[in-house]
Amino acid sequence: MARSDATSPDIAAAKIVGVYGIKGWVKLKVNLESPASLTSLQPQFLIDARNQGRKPVRVLNIRAQGKGYVALLEGVDDRNAAELLRGYSIVVPKSALPTLKVQVVDLHSLMQQKHLTLLKLQMMTKKLVLTL
């Protein structure tokens, strides 16, 4: 799996935890807020559990299945090929992720303009933290 510390240039977007069906679909544990974004984040690489090398990969399709997700990877056409990927991680470079828009808000001015109560302000702050 890709390193998760701040110095790692890669983000582990998903881990292959099993196989699904006979056409090469793999079961994934997705680490992204929006699993569908796996089809658009490029480039993507497969890294084995011991970090012994990178292979380029592309997620062609992903869908919810039961309590998790299943995906079809380019070049994986049958169950045997999918089985060989169990334990691999799908990683993307940090640079491939969309940038976060940060907005600084003067809470005192906001309270005066919107006539917010302290309770409403606390609720807004919690909601803001949860969405980050």
C-alpha cells in the first residue's frame, strides 16, 4: 500500500480486496469521498502490498455492490487476472487530486451581517469542519 505520511507523493485511492464474477471485476475498499472519481483521476498506478513497483492502470467502470464497490480495470479480462491483483492498492499522485478552495471568513462580521446566534454559528462551524 502507498505510504500515508505527508512526504508520500501518492494517495492510496482504493485497495483491491477480492474478485467479483468471471469477467475480471475486482472488489474495492475505496478511500475517496466520491468513488466515481476513480474513473477520472489520472494517472493511476497499482502498487503491491510490499511497495515493490508500480504498474500503470486505469479504472474503466466502478459501481456500488452490496456494502462496497466493484470496478473493472483496463487489461483485466477474467477472474484469474483479477485474482492476481488481490492486495494491490490503486494510487494516484497528490498532484492529480483537485485542489481545495479555502475561504477565510471573519466570523464576527458574519454574525453582524446575518444576525446569527451563537448556536447557529456553532452549527455552521461543525458543518464546515465536517465538509472539509
